[in-house]
Amino acid sequence: MARVNKSGLIGSIAFETSAGAVFGDKRIRLLEAIATHGSLNRAAKAVPISYKAAWDALDSMNNLAEAPLVVRTTGGRNGGGTLLTDHGRRIIALYRAMESSQQDLLDQVSSRKALAAVPGEGAALRTLLRRMSVKTSARNQFVGSVVAITDTGGLADVRLRLEGRPDELTELTATITPESVETMALRVDAQVYALIKAPWVDVTATVPRRNPHRNVFEGRIGALDAGAVSTRLSITTASGRTIAAAMPGTKVEQRGLRRGAPAWASFSTESVILATFD
């Protein structure tokens, strides 16, 4: 979008697909407000957007970025909060640098040459923008590299190493057909999306039994939003990875699941949908 004022042509930068805006000024302002306030609630009010929209935006950005953009802290003398990471600051600086040289970017924003003009981190920003252009109803979206593809006698187990946290080595397995492996041209080291819908995720207060056909994440319940029938939960691992779940409210009560309590999120290997990059 561009507008004219007395001093000339002024533009605002937004990266969009046919599905709509995916990364723009509002999310950058949210990150900047977090840096200022150290609180997601106050940052959301400053933008302004709803607290839930801010929470969802951070989950999406943190899960898809090569490194966390924000970290959440709990307890302590100040009662916890939300803090911007060095990588988050670099993303803000990159965006604002692009904005300041917008006239050139308006002509060449889709080219590698334009992004390469941003010192140091153009490739990282390009990767982040490409990943955030995916629109899907699946609440859980992860990026990983194929570690192994195993024939299981009619199906194939594709083992992925998820990107993200230097202090966490996380793998998950997707069970798909050999035809899908061939169609997607999957191979070791290929990068793929792993998508899991929230209703396919089960949450327990105790460690589930070992099962080679289920993926398990350990963490704590970070959010619990009870509806008339279903309850939405999010489980946050020690390194900040978030898994969303949706379960019947009666089951949540029976299992004694509560905000802040230890929990294990699990889902079938057959529930993982794989998608490749363009």
C-alpha cells in the first residue's frame, strides 16, 4: 500500500499471499511492544490487538522461526513476563531497514537481490516470510528435516528432526503412503512442514505408555480455555515449543488438567500431515 503526502510518496510494507497478509507492520509492532513492556498483555493493548490474537501470533512466529523471537518466563521476583530475544530484535531491525528503503523494495521486494541488500540476515528473513505464507486450519505447524524414511510394509515412516531450539533435540514421525513419499520427492535432509490438527492431540497428566506409533512432547499447560463442550489447551515445552490441543471438557476434568501443571501431549504418527516447500 502507498499514499502521497506533501513530502512525496510514502509506502508501508506488507507481505501477502492470495490468502491474505502474513507478516507486516502489526506483528512487528507487537514484537516492539513486547521489547518495551516485557508483557504480552500490555503489548497486545499497545498495538492494539486482542490478547488471544497476540498469543496465537507469537506461537506461530516462534514455531516457524529458525530461532525463538520471544521467550516466556514464569515466576521470579517480577512475576514472569514475555521477553524479546536477540533474533527477534534482528527481525525487527531487518523489517525497519527494509521499510526505510521502501522505494527500491516496492520495485523488487520479491527478488533475492532486494532482500540481499539488507545487511547480514536477508536469507533468514526470506526463509521466515516464506514459511509464514502457509495458511492452514491445523493449529500445530512445525518445520523439520527428514532424518530417515522407513518402509513398514505398505506404509512409510518419515522421521523428522524439528528446527528451533539449540537446547532441545526433538524428532517426530509421520506415517504416510509410499506414493506420497514419491510424489513429494522426499529424501533425507529435505525440509518439510509437519501439520497436526488440535483435536488429534491427546493430553495427559502422566507419562503415556511408550508406543512407536505415537509422538510425545513433555511440557506444562500454558493455556486452558474451556468452552461449552470442548476445551482448548496449549502445552509449552521447556524450550518454548508450543503444542495446541482441543479435548472434551469432561475428559480435561477427569484427568485433572490445569494451567501450569506438568502434562504430556501425544498424537498418532498417522495424524501428521506433511507438506513440502514451494
